[in-house]
Amino acid sequence: MSYLVHNCFKETVESFIACTGMKQPSDYLEDMEKRKRIYQFALEGNALKAIELTEQLATNLLEKNKDLHFDLLSLHFVELVCSRKCTEALEFAQMKLTPFGKEQKYVEKLEDFMALLAYEEPEKSPMFHLLSLEYRQHVAEILNRAILAHGNHPTYTAMERLIQQTTVVRQCLNQEHAKDGPPPFSLKDFIKS
């Protein structure tokens, strides 16, 4: 259920509730459709609309999370570059992205995005990954998690947390096994006896 709600599968959540008789998590469902629209806009590269809707749903979120705000603004910059609107992209960068250049952690990212302008075909540049669907998905997922956290909801589903915990336990056990050497008996020995 938490996976379906987290990923905005409203119809599936409703079917799941109807089939299982579980209580409907009304607080999640209210914002689910709005989050889904925001996620879709970010995924499609319509970052300005995603920003607008985010500010309506989660006031001050982007002011408090400058990294996310930068990522969303950079998505819009990338869309302008891909649309071959280089003058508009430069003007946008000067207006919206330049203030981020005051902090060192953004300088390298800004250089990477500006490098896209140097190529007639940015998808063939060394920074082509910034144009990819995977990059937009990454930003959209970070945005979704930030909106969930802003609403005091879990940012990871129960299934994701379980997988993370299982991975950590497995890594710890492997480290212990490597440190101590093989156990005095194996599972095969146990089964034989």
C-alpha cells in the first residue's frame, strides 16, 4: 500500500483498499493527485510548472531546499537548450541560475550546464547525461520525496526500507564472515546431521 501511495497510483490504491478492506489513508490521497501532476511535469521537462505547483502544495519547500530548486531550474535550462532556444537559455541562466554561482557547490554544476550551449547537438556533448530521461526521473523522485517529507509523510516506502535494511544486514554479515573466517560448520553440514 505504501509503495502505491508513494508512487501516486491512485486507482490501484483504491482497488487495493476495496479488495482488502483496509482503511483508506485519506491524508495521503488528498495530495496524491497533486504530487502525481508535479512529478509528471518534472519528468516531461516542464520544470516551471512543477515549481509553480510545488510552491502551491508545499509552501517554502524550494526556498528551504536550494539543491532541489537548482535541479528544477536546471531542468528548464536543459529544455531550452534542447529546443535550440540558446538566447532564451542564456537569459534564463543569468536571471535564475547565476545567484547559485555564489556557492562553490553549484559552480561545477553550472559549468556543466553552460557547456551544453557550446554544442550544436548537445545530446552528443560530454554532458549528454543532463539531457536524459534518467536525470529527469532522478530530479522528479527527489522532488516527490521532498514533498512527502514536507507533509510529514515517509519519504521511502516500507518495501524500500526493508530492502535497504536487508542490504545493510547482508553487508554486515559478509564483513563479519570475512573477518572471522568461515563458520565452523556450513548449512550443508547442519542438514547432513
